Amino acid sequence: MSPSAIETIRRALAEDLGDGDITSEAFIPEGHRAQAQIIAKEDLVLSGTETAVEVFRLVDPAITVALHATDGAELAPGGLVLTASGPTRSLLAAERTALNFLQRLSGIATLTRHFVDAVLGTKAVILDTRKTTPGLREFERAAVVAGGGVNHRFGLFDQILAKDNHLAVTGDADGLQAAIDRAKAKKPDIAVEIEADTLDQVRTLCALRGINIILLDNMSNDQLREAVRIRGDKKILLEASGGVNLQTVRAIAETGIDCISVGALTHSARAVDLSMEISR
């Protein structure tokens, strides 16, 4: 786990604990010990186990944690995620933060698995986007992978993606080619992706040098099929985006495009139901 991820967990704990758990201090005798189990309350795909373990460790190194399932596992109601043993006050101090991470990240993994299952048998892969919870991108991208999806660029620094606002400034094909050449001159191995809103733009982009991916934005399925035909045998990936949901994703995948980006994986995933139960 990266130092930045650990620092995020520290901040989450500080937000919840403040200067102490006054309820446990009043109700739980000092020195009392217990065992806690985190269990699934619904069908889900698990993600965030490493994060949950780190939560318990940061609260109290005296807590011992045993994982019973790993990220990517499919759990039914009653499925056991982990067992934690140690001082009862410490277990209760860690409970909500550990569950918040597990519920949020498992929700993303579960939704991602639904999309991945929906396109099985096609060549299309499901991609995430930068539409993540601020400060939680590293965690949420890992959850997408746990669900069977594939990570897109992490941020603005690791891949070129020129969208309509960039293209409005760049201008014609000559200006676009010059911009691509500048990017490749600075970072020869950087992937270059350009957005296309029309099939004419697809034709223009396919004729340029240095393009790795064309983003097909809000195109109909007929347009997507035509974009695949226009691309032909050129080594350019085609990514579909816009209007993607569980009802439409299969038909989009069947057009022959290579990948489908789905912002909903991270911006609209529902937190799943998990609970922690204490026993002496």
C-alpha cells in the first residue's frame, strides 16, 4: 500500500475518532477483549480488504486480523470477510472506517462485475474514468480491477486525451498533427487518445500519425460499427463512451469496438451492505 493511501486512511480515522471514542470509553471496560467478524449482508464482489486490515492496524497494532476472502471474491449473504481480535475499544474505534472503505469499494467492484459479465463473449473491455471520489482514486481504481475492469489513465499526467475543449483550440488536422508530434517528441512512449464526435472526424484521425486510441463520444451503435469499418486494420484502439449503462452496454460491445469507458463505475456505484459483529 502506497504512503499516500496510508495517509488517506489516517485522515479518515482522524475524521471519525477526533479526540476519542467517548461511547466506548463509557460502556466498554478498559482491557476488555473480543473478536469481531465482518460479514456480507448481500451478494457482492469484495474489494478493500487490504485497506480494512490497515485501518485495524493503524487504530491498534495489538489487533490481529485474519482474512477469509480476498479482493475479487464473490460473497453471498453471510459470507465471512475477516476476523479481527483484540481490545474491544480498539475494534469499535476501527469499525466504521473499515466498513466505509469496504462497502464503498465493494460496491464499485460489484457494479464493475455486472458490466464485465454483460459483455462476456465480445472483445470489449470495461474501462473506468477519472470520475472518482476526490482523494480516493487509488482505492477506487483497485476496486474496478477487483471487479474485472481495466484502468484507464490515472490522471492528466500519464496519457494524452484530447477532448472537444482541447480540439476547439487546436483547430484543423495540421494543428492536431503538430500537437501529437509535440507530445510524442517530449514523451515518445506516451499513449495518445483523441476524441471524435463524428465519423468524418474518425476518418481524419485515422489518417494522422501517432494516434493510439480514438474516443468515440456518444455515437449510435450504427456509427460505432461504421467507425470500426473505417479503422480497418490500423493499429488504433476504438473506445466507446457516453450513454453506457447495463441495458445498453452489450449492444455497444457487439459493434466490434475495443473498449467501453463507464463513468458510473465510480461515480454512481451503490455502497453494498456489510456489517461487523462483536463476540467475546
